[in-house]
Amino acid sequence: MKSPRLRPTLRRFGRASALSFALAVTALLIAGSRPLDEPVWSSPLGESRASASSHAARAVDARQDADRDDHESLDARAILKRADEATRAVRGVKYQAQFAGRGSIAKKIPAIEGKAQIAKFGQSGKSLIAFRGVARLSSKNREIAFDCGSDREMSFAIDHDACRMRVTREPFSRELLGVGLYLWMREFGLLEPFADELRALEMEVVGREEIAGEPCTIVHVVYQDHAGIARWAFSDRDALPRRVERILPGGEPEASTVLTLTQLEILDQVDPAEFRPKRPNGYELEEILVETPRLLTVGETAPDFRLRSPAGEKLALSDRRGQVTLLFFWATWCVSCKDALPRIQKLNDRFEDEKYSTWAISTWDFGDPISFFEERGYGFELLLSGDDIASRYGLSVVPTAVLVDGEGRIANVEVGFDAKTEARLAKSIRHLVDR
């Protein structure tokens, strides 16, 4: 979530928050194999060892052939179901985590290493979370430390360099949780951890691997509704996840983000007090007041605006009178936004020959939306620097879609985006262009 009132404070906070948005990676977070007993951003050591001995290389090939024969008989759905049951039964966990990019994005995003603690919050399906570690941005040769968390009543971030703790009553503040979020294996906080995987279009056991000494089975998953591809590593011992590799869509098969867990410890008892912010002695306390804006509703006049396209052209909503326009507010760091964009493309393809257009408005973004669009070849208009417009429309989260009719009135507002959202918008667009 993002409140316009927080933006000046976000800029004062500086490096860690800005870096978290840049982390969106131009990829699916969404989040190849190399030795996993090292940090995942290290150079693979296996290459030199294999090349040093042809006998070792043949032995590796033989083991891979044997593994292939073994895992072809395994049932991917049964493994996912066992993982779902085992993860659901966990009340809380602690672990060491590493997050990094591989392939063509390896040097484009920070490598993050640290500790995470996660616990379920009653029966709500929400999580108590805490993260502490370091992000390394190789392209700029610098490190950024983070110490943050949420007790589901407030979020906090401690800047040990500035001796300051910042808190907000917003229970899930991306500004404060920042890069720590990339160490979050969210499945440990969900009531149905692997429901999406069990509903996947495709699932297949593709191998076995040891991760920090933990024998694991690798399951390849192709999700429904263009929601991406992932390779999960589940422990053969306790069925809990130890790694997830999320494959970058858009023609870059070797590009992915990887979250790896080691030293995983199951917590039998969970004390919510452990997740409450504690100000270190002598640290300044800064509290951020959050004011939730009022989202404009159906029937209201859509505020006019003028924004720049990547080509430098300034486009105004008022120039679209007589045509239907879908305003899609999004950001490169937002996983749900990136999942929604292929659906937005489908809507654009379906109605592009009619009096309809799509404007994707980059909002609260520290990433590179232009490169993101170019790499994926989206065929609708991208508009830049939409923060003020989002405030005028009353947005507090992305993705948000606002459908504007030919007379400049709001015809539909959708917060979040999935298959049902796409269907509702398609119905509304059809009604508007036909009348």
C-alpha cells in the first residue's frame, strides 16, 4: 500500500525504501541451478570443478540420468499437496534467506541476504513478520542494511546508521518494510499455502537437489491465468519449501529471481510481542500519520490530467472525449500489477478496433517502466509519473483500474486484478462502446 502523504517522508528516509521499489526487477516477482550452500549471488563453483575432471563430469551426468528415472515416477500433485498440508500446519518459522536474480537480470537487481521470522496471525491468514539483513547493489558497489517488521497493527523500520526508528499505524507499509519483503516466503503465513500451485495448468517433478544439505524435490509449475512459472524445491524430510525460482516472462527463459531458505527452524510457540517494534536506547522515534484517501466512485467526473509518454508526447484525458479509456495504475515493484498486465493486453487486443484505448499509468515507481514495457512488447500506451494523478483519484494501492466513459465519467473502479476483474471490465467496456 502507498499513501500520498508518505511520499516526502519516503524520500527523507532515503536509500532502503527507494531500493525496494527498484527491486521489482522488471520481472515477475514476482522470485538454473547452482550450488546452494553458498549465497545465491556467488559465482557457481561447480563449473571449474566439472571442467577439471571429465570423470567427474561423467559421474554428474550419470547421477542426473538416475535422478531423471526416479523423479519421472513421482507425482507432482502429491508432493504439492503434502507441502500444502505441512506448511499450513506450521505456526511460525525462522530462517536465513537469500534473494537474487539469475541470468540476464543478475546484475540489475540487488542481492539480499538476512534473517526472517514469520508467524500466522490467528485465523485471519495474515502474518507477523520481521526481517534483518543487507542488500548489495553490485552495479553501484554499495551495501544497505535493513531492520524492519510488522505486528499487523503497525509497521516499523530501524535505521541504525541514523539512530532512528520510524513507525506507522499502517499494518503493511511497503515504504518501511522495504527490501525485507523480498526475504518473505509468504506461503508460511497463508491459510492455503499452495492453493494456486495445486490449481496450476501444469505441474511436473523435474529433478532432485540438495540445498544446504537438505535433500529436495524440484517441482515445475505453470500457473493459471498467465500468472507465471515457478520451480519449487521441497524438502524430502519435512515437505516444507526451501527455494522458489520465479521465471521471468517475456522471452527471457534464463532470467529469474530466486529466494532460498536455509537453517529453517519451526516455532512451536509464537509470541506476538516479539514482532512489536522496540526503539533502541537513544534512537529518535518518527511516527508517520496515515490518511487514507477517498477513492473516486462510479458516476463521478474523472479528473482531467496531462501526462508524458516515453516518446515525450503529452496526452490529456480530455482529448479522449467520445471514446472509452481504461486507466490502469501500476508500478514495476508490484507483483499483482505485473500479473495483471497480460490481462490488460488481452482487453486492449479485444477492443482496440473500437472506440477504446488503454493507458497504463506508472505510479509510485522507482523502477524503469519504459524498459519494462519495451522488454515485454505491450501494445498499449504507457504514461509516466502518475503519482499526483493517483492522489487526485484517491488511490491508496496498486493495481487499480478506472474505466472512464466517452463523456468523462467514471464507469467502473477495480482495486486488485484477476480473471473476474478482467471479465467485469470486458462486460463494462462492451456496454460502453456499443451504446
